[in-house]
Amino acid sequence: MDLQQLRERIDTLDDQLLNILNERMELVKSVGDLKRSSKSMIYRPEREKQILDRLEKRNTGLLTRSAIDAIFFEIFAVSRNLELPERISYLGPEGSFTHQAAESRFGGMSEYLVLPTIHSVFESVETGRAKFGVVPIENNQEGIVVETADFLREKGLTIVAEVLLQVHFTFATQSDSLKDIKRIYSKDIAFRQCGKFLSEYLEGMGVELIPVESTSKAARLAATEPDSAAICSSISAHIFGVPILFDNIEDSDQNRTRFLILSKDVLNDKSGDDKTTIIANLPNTNRPGVLYEFLKDFNDRGINLTKIESRPLRGESVFRNWFLVEFLGHVNDPGVQEIMHKYGTHLKWLGSYVRVSDL
């Protein structure tokens, strides 16, 4: 076939895709009517995982699993908005990596509430101003986000899902040449994580590195100053219309940030590949062996612990700690239920949700 014939064939397939998607949305609308009548949750990550796993098994073409996920996550997001439009809050500013994480699950059509602090995201979900909230919980280079961890203990929200995002930085500027750039804006941590690029491409050129409070603000500034540049996320560059001169300029391609999607009083069904997060406020922590005995309970039941973080118990006159604990499995698994009953009020369940494999 020649180019024109190939394009006509693509147009025909696009027409078929449009008809099929509209047919799917009709069914989604019927599902939404049933969910509203029974007051069921619209967002079901375990159901989405089932669909994606099934499609991967059936796939015999060129699409990779990540490509299938990207396409269908957007279809899921459009479907949810058709079933029941819901507001999503996230830690801003617009164009942040948290914004990118939110859109990766809720799509570009959702109504978003951009908030300035992690506390305000928690509060928006608590008060019902948003149905879901998206906050960072940890970075594999910098560690845990302590503010998120502390509010997980203090507030009454549930973890519905997790999002694992590869952190890529772009070099965005309106300048056509590096020699024209006099200033580079970014967050201080981004400068540190892109040090190799800066030394190789800009060393000795007298360029001023100016820290700002967010990579989004860096992109906004670079959009208005022709002789400046920003180290920012690709979504920030696109939002503020700054051309990307270089992509993926970070020193390490292993930089990952994990985000949590929060809601109220949600218990996901088992997906077969789940993770659970709890708070452990163990009694008599000054007695030798208390933490060992607690961890041994998981080992004895074959439960794989994936994280344990110690945090100070604020408001106490002595040095005491509580623990953020994560493990593989669902809260309704028999072994997990045994541990939850054994420790009673000393444990707080925060959520059981589909585990996201490392990228």
C-alpha cells in the first residue's frame, strides 16, 4: 500500500474505534446508574487491574503493557467521569509531579482542585470538597514524605491506590541556543538531581542557577523571560508553553516517586496482588523484644513486610515512636486478620490496594 492508502486504512480504523468507544460508554453509563442506586464506589482499582491483566494476556500485537496501561487508564478516566463526575484534589502547583500522578489515573477531563499543602489535600477529602486526594509519600532517592506519613496517622482517610512515577526532568527554554541563556530556574532538589547535565552542558558559561519553590514556577518564569530556562517536568513545560530543548536530563534514571490516592471509608476488593498499609502504635515499646515480637508475627504467617518507618509520637513527655508499616496482602486475608485482632486498637488500618510493581 502507498502512503495515501495507509492513511485511509488508519482513518477507517479510527472510525471503528470511535464507534466501539461510544458503545463502551453506553455500557459504562448503565453501570454508573446501577452504582448510584446502590451507592457503590465509582473508582475500583482492582477491577481496572483485572481488565489490564486480561488485555495483556490477549495481546499479540506491538503494544507493550505500559502502552496498554496508558491508553486504558485514560479510557477508564473518561468512563468514570461519565458514570459520576468527581473532584480530585492534589498537592500543587499545577504542573507538579503530583499533578502528573493525578492525571495518570484520573485523566485530563476530571475536575481538579489544586491545593498548596499536604494538609489542605487531606482536609479537602475529609470535608467532602474532593472525592479523592493525591499526595506524595516517598521518593527512592530522598526518602519518606514525613508530613504525609504524620497525617495518615492523624486523619481518618483511607488509601485507595498507589501511583509509582518515574521522575524525569526537562530543560525548557525559549532560547534557540544555550549560549543565550543567562538564568536557570528550578527547585533546589532538581538542581542537585541534574548536576551532571549542568556541569557538562553549562559549566563555565556564567549561567545563574536560581532556586524557586517549585518546578512549575520555574516553567512559568522561563515562559516570560527569553534568556532564561527551567528545569521542570514535561507537563509544566507544556502547560506554560515553554519549548523543551532537552528531555530526561536527570543524573539517575532510577529516580522514582510514589504517590497515594486517598478517600474516605473505602475497602477495595481483593485483586490477588495487594498491598496493605497500617499504623502500629505498640504498647510498652520500652520493653525489650516488643518490636521483634510484632515483626515475628508477620514472619510466622508468611507475610512479606515491605516497609517500616519510625516516627516520633508527638505530645508525649518521653521518647516514644509509632510505625508506618506496609506489607503484601489484603486486610481480609486470614493471617492479616489474626494480627489485626491480636493487637486491636494498637493498629490502625489505612488501606488495602492494588500493588504497583516497580517500573
